[in-house]
Amino acid sequence: MAFSGGPRPESEQRLCKHPPMAVRRSGIRFQISLLLLLSALNGIFLLTVIVGLFASDPTSVSAEVEDGILSVLLVWVALFTLVTVFSAFRLQKSLSDPMAMLSDAARRVAGGELDRAIPVQQGADELRDLSGSLESMRQNLVSSIDELDDQNKTVTAMLDALRDGVLLVDEKHRVESWNPAAEYVLEQGEYPRVREGQRIDQLLQFDASLFSDQPSQTEQDRETARGSFHLSVHIQPLPKGWVVVTRDVTKAVEITNLKQEFMSVVTHELKTPLTAIQGYTRLLLMGKGGDLSPKQADLLTRSREQTGVLYKMVNDLLDASRLEGGNLALDIVPTDLPAQVEDAVSAFSGEALRRRVKLRLRSQLLPGSVVQADPMRLQQILGNLVRNAIKFTEQGGKVTLHARTHGGFAVLAIEDTGRGIPEEAQRHLFEKFFQVERGDKRLSGGAGLGLYIVDQLTRAMNGTIEVRSVVGEGSTFTLRFPLVEAP
Ligand SMILES: Nc1ncnc2c1ncn2[C@@H]1O[C@H](COP(=O)(O)OP(=O)(O)OP(=O)(O)O)[C@@H](O)[C@H]1O
Ligand SMILES: [Mg+2]
């Protein structure tokens, strides 16, 4: 909706239709100036006559002539006084009545009484202008109020149509107004009903500190007359007060929980037969089912590899769904890092050899460099990063795990001389199922879950991860974990 405060050409025209006041002969200023001029001329005339009389030789003017002049002067003064009084009276009449009417009309407009038009005042031009301007102001005010009224109706209709509850809260945390959905979403149960002036922290049972000059977001389980449901609440500061948006997300939360449950059950159920297949294949390869021809051994080896890929994928899906649901249990203990980095590198030496990539460990860690971590999950983190580095590096390339301590932190950097990662892709790397190129699914044999799991596990162990990469030159993933005293 556009809230425009632009000029109103029509009213401007109305305001400017008269010529400038100084040039108009029926103006108040003109009439007063004329009166003053006449008085001044009259004064000069009288002064001249009186000075002439006094200055003349008394013997040269006879007494009759003197009397005659005085009588003429008397008549002149009387006539002039009459004209002046009459003009002043006319001026007063043409000013005071319309002024009284105008001030009355202005008072009505100021008091909000806008339905009566201000009559155009006859007489002096200035008063006509003034009444015209006041009428234009009244009309502009009426149309602005109508416009505001329309906008208000539209906003109210929009708020009424919203399915989210919206509450306006004043600076003292009291509810000022709300839409119908707010009543529905916050329907009473053990909670009080929404009413004007009610404290919002009591209504929503929230900590008042959530109402600050920054937007905030929170969630709440709520028992109401309709049963229990999950509420998401967004608090947006306004210049005076806040707007609180409440949304019933019960369904969405239920679906997410169901999805996680489903993932967890399916992946768990898939693991059992996969473990059995892996076991049987291993037995066959060991010759427990009889001698194998080279062809059979080759096919079985490939089958074992593919089962391994599938097994890892199922495990990753299970981990990702547990991490998302916040129910992946970690066994955090003081963990010796030198042993961990050696294990991680030696676990991939075979794969690096197969892919003709040189895998090295450059460790400056002193014995007794210990971090708080889940050793199995730390292996998973390092394994994912080393596996990626090998996968995305051409034959003849190098992958190096650098390990050192710096400023109370253990710094583990997995560096490769591989294809690198474009800058715009780097910020999505730790998202679920993200892969830089279409062919990566086939190339990596994975689903794009590795880095998501790495990031989540690293955070859960109080660590950080960052990536630096230049396309065509290689990538470095750097992990930092706070060092702790060796036990
Ligand atoms: N060292 C690397 N060099 C270049 N690209 C990389 C590197 N590591 C990750 N990537 C890119 O990031 C994507 C996501 O990596 P991630 O480990 O999450 O998934 P994945 O390896 O494809 O599959 P998964 O790990 O689930 O088996 C990869 O598909 C690849 O495009
Ligand atoms: Mg990976």
C-alpha cells in the first residue's frame, strides 16, 4: 500500500487563484493607506492655511475675510471628520464581522468539526482570500482523513484476514490492540483471555527481557481450551512499543518430528541387513564358502565396496536426522590429539594409494595435547575431511593434515591440491545435501551430508571450522578446538 504525502495540485490552484494583494484596490491595506494619505493631505492643507494666515500682514487681511476663511475651514474640518468617521466605520464593519465568522470557523476546524464548509467572505480581498484558504485547508484535511481512513480499513482487513495472531503492545508492555487470529491462537485454557491493557508477558508467560530494541524470536508449548499446541512468537520493536506475531506451528513441528522418527526407524532398519550382507561378503572373500575364481573375488570385492558406501550413507542419514532433532548423544572425554590425527591419516592411507594421491601428516603437536571431544566422532570429522580431500584431488596431487597448537587451541588443517571450491559455493558447503557440481554425487558416492555432519559435530564439541579455497589450486579446511589440561 502506498502512503503518499505528495502535493495536491487542485488545492494549490485554489490557494493561488488571486493576484498578489499589494496591487488590489479593494484590499484592506489599500483602503487604510488611502485614509492615511487623505488625513495627511488634509493636515498639510490645514497647516498651510493656518501658517499662511499667521504669516500674512494682519493689516492686509480684513476681519470679514478672516471670518470667511475660518468658516470655510470649520466646514472643511467638519466635512472631513464626517468622511473619516464614515470610512473608518465602513472599514471596521467590513473587517470585524467577517473576522469573527472566520475565527469561529477556524475554531470549528481545529476542534475537528469538518463537515461544514467555510463561507467565502465578501468585502475586503484579504478576507476573501483568507476564507478561501481556510476552506481549502478544511477540504484537504477532509480528504487526508478520508485517505487515512481508507488505509486504516485496508490494514485492518489485512490483519483480520491473517491466520497469524498479531498484537500491538505499548511501551509499558500492555496490549493495545489485536486481530481475531490472536484470540484464536492464544485461546484461553490455563491462560487469561486477551484483553486491552493486559501485560503481554503475563499473557504469553514470557520473560519481559524478550521485549528489547532488537527483534527476537521464541517458541512455546501452550495448553489451551483446544488442547496443547506449539507456538512460534516473533517480537518486532516499533518506535513506541512492539508488534508481537504469534503462529501456531503445531502441525509443522509434528511433521518434522514424524520425519525424523521415520528417518531414524528406516535407517536403523536398513543397517541390520546391511551389516549382515557385509559380514557374509567378508566370509565369502575369506574363502569360507569355498574357493573363488579371480572373477568371483573381483565381483565380491566390488560388492563389498558398494555395501560399504551404502552403509556409510545410511549411517550419515541417521546421524543427520539425530543431529537435526538434537538427540545425538556424544561421549565427550579428554582426548589425546596426536594419536587421533595419526589414526585419521593411517585409516586413509590405502585409499590415497589407490587414488595415487600423496597423503601426509605434518604434526607439531606435543604429546599431551588434549581436547574435550568424543574420540569416535572426532575420527568421523577428520575422516570426512580427509576423504573429501582425497576424492576431490587429481592423481599425483597432495593431501596434508597439519596439526599444531596456537593460543590455547589445537589447530587441525586438512589441505589439498585439488580442484578447489568456487567462492559462491563456499557459504553453502555446510548445508545438508549440498554438492558443488552435479557429477559430485557419482564422483563422491555420497549424498552431500559429510560436511553438514562435520560442522554440527564440531560445534557440539565446542570447536569451529572454516574453509579457504582457490579454484584450480586446492582447499584447506581448518578445525580449532580449545586445549584442556591433560588428565
Ligand atoms: N576438499 C574439497 N575439494 C573440493 N570440493 C569439495 C571438497 N570437500 C567438499 N567439496 C564439495 O563439497 C560438497 C559437499 O561435501 P560433503 O562432504 O558434504 O558431501 P559429499 O562428499 O559429496 O558426500 P558425503 O560426504 O555425504 O559422502 C562435495 O560434494 C564437493 O562438491
Ligand atoms: Mg564428503
